[in-house]
Amino acid sequence: MTGKSIRIDNTHISRVEGHGNIVVHMEGDRLDRVEWQIPEAPRFFESMVVGRDWSELSRITSRICGICSIGHTFASQKATEAAMGITITEQTRRLREILNHAENLQSHILHVCYLVLPDLLGVGSVLPLIETHREVVLLAIRLHRLANETCDKIGGRTTHPIRACVNGWSMLPHKKTLGEIRDDHVKALKDLKTLAEFVQSLAHKFPDFERETEYVSLTNPREYALYDGVIKSSDVKEPIQPRDYERVTNEYVDDRSTAKWTRFNRDAYAVGALARFNNNREQLSENAKAIAGQLGLSAPCHNPFMNSVAQVVECVFSAEKTIEHSQWFLDNGIKEEDRGFAVREGRGVGAVDVPRGTLFHDYTYDGKGKCVEANLVIPTNQNHANIQADMEDLVPLIKDMSVEKMNLTLEMLVRAYDPCISCSTHCVDLRRS
Amino acid sequence: MSTKPKVAFFDFASCEGCQLQIANLEEEIIGLVDLVDVVEFREVMTEKAPSYDIAFVEGSITRKKDEARLRDIRERSGVLVALGACAATGGLNKLKNVRGNLEQVRRDVYGSDWDRPHLETYATRAVGEIVPVDFQVHGCPINREEFLHVVEAFALGTNPEIPDYPVCAECKIKENVCLFHLGQTCLGPIVRAGCGAICPSNGVGCEGCRGIIPHANRNAMKDVLAEHNLTVEQITEKFNLFPLYPEVTP
């Protein structure tokens, strides 16, 4: 359509974590401006942790994000453990895996059911769905509560886990609790199947848009990587060690954003559930693969809107892995372990694939265990440039839509990435000059 | 027209974990929306409203330009509640203040880009250091039960009751072994209860996220910590992880 003037200045878009703006200015076919802006107030975490004791680091950095506080806790503790030369036990690793999967389930259910479903059902929030789709809302709440209760049982608190410590736990769950967790997750598989069927019934509402990009995630020969692994890019054959993460992230400051942006082999890359699915799909469980097939998700998938679908698939995987790890404790028992270690000088990097993608914490400690340098690279930072690139490709394709519809489609694009903007601006790096 | 109180949620510099605790009320959300009208909550809904009976504000103020948005919310709200540690006391965000020189903080973080205008920052302030606050919900994160109690009290037109006694009281009720007896340290004696002594109950000393109780004896607390072999530097760090010194303000 010629002569049409489009002006979208959508400040602080809703149903995302943190503050982001969408700006589109278009005169006829001339696209003057397409911008994904991050005006969120930065918090300067890397500066806050300097001079603090190793024992406080994960307590402080957990507070970067309410939704992925567990992922931050583990990336932080892994970085400290790498710096101090600590190898954790199998018990500690498996408990962390359970907690990490619980966070993955909690975060994905929150995103898919509370933030994305309203778009697919044409309402402004989940609240009207309490009347119109009560069974689905109750199902979502059941799954969300299960994930949160698992966080309580293992971590001591739903958000900002208390029990998780460097080299172990301040308190261990009872074996009976692990039995409950296993049984509850077995029951949850039925709810997840129902949820997948409901999402499948709405899948045609996801915009049909594709843009190939570079997909970055962790990868692990043992399993579909979340808690641990090395870095994999869809553009690079060889895996990259977490300690070399800066080769991948290449952070830079952009005027559109208080959050830093990243680039690797192209102008932008994507992290998150879809990137993990594209890179590691073969390692998913049979059940998760079947749900992916049912939802029409096959790799490689270049439609960013399908990230929400990949999250549904991962929910099934996380529930199944939780059953497996809980069973291990029922078979092997739980015992008190020594958390002691010798504090030493050094640098360590911790990488975890958290709900929104790959998270890096990088600390340098002096001989007394005080942090002297910190660098944190957050999944949403790594997605900002990709969101921008998607918008630039998408806007010309939808220019004939009404402004309202175009705005909604762009909001849906941003929401698909499940951005955690608080995270991305709270984490900017510190380099001692 | 609905006579239910109109409730809104807003956030400034924070992790939004306190608003997340509202989603974490799970089934009780349904009861909550029967009691109040949630008219604005950007994190979960698209709708907006011109005025509010109760505004919950999460987060600290960390730059000049956010003050106007906060003042506007204040003007349009009957009751304004500071939600969580970042809003109530400045919380962990005030660690930036004790790092000292803000130019250095910005240089540390953004390197040679430090003075680009959109990266402005100033010393962290609690919400109450900018506008009058009617009520504070403490904690990092908030306690969901306490939040429900606050909303119910407002809906019934009464004042919520928030403890002004220390965490130790709740810890004793839980029959926990005192962490000092186990060779650890804890700020429970001077920090506001209401969390159910959640950290000590999970084997970790109180970090002070709910702020200091009225008339607390800081010096006695310092003596106890010193008797348990903490250095002056370590004691200071414990006191400023969450700001327990009122003087640590801009």
C-alpha cells in the first residue's frame, strides 16, 4: 500500500520481564526506522560484587533475576568452583540438575501459559482466561506450582535459592521428598500432554515467518544440555570451551540499549529453547521428540515464534529428567558431604543453559577469596541483536496490516524470545583497567 | 460499577522477583482477583488504567529520569506500597553506593562507553527517598503470605500487621538450633521477622533482606559477630549486603 504512514512508538511493552520499546516509522514503502530499544535502568552488578567474598557471590548475583535466579546461582557457583579448583560430587550435580529442571519448567510454563497464550486467544492477559478457559488455567497453575514446590523442596525457597552453596548444600532433602518429587512429575506428564494438545490446537496462530540465524547453546555428549556442557554454534563445527566464551559473545554497546549486544559469526545470533532444540534435538527423550512432532516442530526451525513451542517440548524433557534424577536418589540414597575446600587465587567461568539461553559468569578471585573482576553475559543480551534483525525482516512483510495488528505481531515476536530484560541490563561487564 | 479496590503493579530497577511471587500464589491468584481489580500490571497484562486505589511499586530508583515516572504513579495512587527490599530500603542495589565513586562504577561496567548519555546512573534510592510511601512489604523476595495479608487488610479497610520483632523470635518458634551454636553467623537478632526465619531454617544465616528492626542494638550485634571471629571488614560487609545502616543513603 502506498501513501500509508505507520508510526508505532510502543513504550514498555507488556507481558515481558523488564522494559523494552518497539519503534516503527514507515512512510509508504519507505521504512525510516525499526528499533528494538532497551531503556531498562542498569544495576551494575559486576561493580557491586567487586571486593566481596566468594561465599556471597551467588547470593548477590541470584538477585539479578527473579525468574532465573536458580540459573544465576549455579552459573555463579560453577564459576567460583572453577576458579578454586573444586570438583563437585555426583550427588551435588544431580540435585542441581533437579533444581535447574524445576526452574526450566517454572519459567517455560509461566511464559507459554501466562504470557503467550493470551495473544493466541485474543485477550490482554491470562486473567479473562480464568473465566473462559478455566481448565487450561488450572492446568497451568498445577504445573507451575509443581515446579515451584520442587524449587522449595530442594532449594529452600522458590526464588533466590537458599540451600544451594559452593561445593554442596546447606541442607539436603529427605529421601521421602525425592519420592514425592518423582511421583508428582510422573503425574504431571499427563498434564503436559494435555497442554501440548491445547497449544497444538492454536499452533496455526503463530505467525508464519522464517529468518535463518546462528543458533548458540551448550552441548553435552552425555545428554541434551542444560546444567552443563560446552558451547555449540550452528555455524561452527568444533565445540568451544566455556572459558573461551568471549570468542562467542563479543559484547558491544549500542545506543538503542542499556543492555549490551553480542555477535559471533553473523550480525546476530539466537539463544534459548529453539536454539537448543536446533542444536541438540537428537538427545531429547522419545516422549519429548514425539510432542515436538505433534506440534509441528522439526529441526532446523528458523521461525522465532516457535521458541514457545520448543519450550513446551523442553517442559516434557525437564519433567522426565526430574523423574530420572529423583529415582537415582531413591536407589542410591542421600548423604551429608564435606563442603570444605582451600580458597585460592584464580579465574573461573561457569556456563549454564537457563530457560532463555546460555548464561556465563566469569570471576577472578584474589588469594583471600575476594572477587577482583567479574563479567556476566546473559541470554537476553545475546538475543537483542537477533530480535532487531527479525524485526527488520518482518516489518516489510506485514506492512499492509493495520497498525494495531502490526504492533501486536511485533509484540508477539518479542514475547516469543521470552526476554528477561532486567537480567540483560543488570549484567554488564567489569574490566579492571 | 465494581467497588473492589483498583490495584496496579509497577517496577523500577529490580529483578521483578517480588512481582513473580504474585504469580507464584498459584491458585490463590483466583481468589485475589475476586477481592481486588487488577487494573495495571505490565508484566502480565496489556491493559492500563488512569488511577489506582493501591499501587505496588517494586524496585529502586537509580537514575534521575525515573523519578518523574514514580511521581506520576504517586499522584495517581491512593495508597502506595513499596514492594520488596529494592523498593523498601534500596536493597541489594545499594551495594553500588558503598562502592563509592559512580564514575568509576560506570567505567568499570561500560569501559570506554561509560559516559554515553543513555547509560546514566546515580546513587541508588529507595522509593520512600523520592516520594511518600504509605506501606512497606519487606524481603528479597517478599513473603507471599505476607503480601496476601497486606492485600486482604487493604481490601477490608484495616491496616496490615507487619512484625517489628527480630527473625530470632520466629527461628525459636521453629525450634531451630541457633546457627551461632553451629559455628555460623547470622543477622537474625537485629533483622525484621515476617519471613518465617526462612534462611536459618535452611541452614544459612540471615542476610538482612527485610531490613533492621526499630531501635536495634547494632553495636551489640557487632560485638556478637566479633566474638565469633569476624573481622571489622567482614562485619561491615554483612551490614551492607542489604543496607542495615540508614546512613548508607545518597
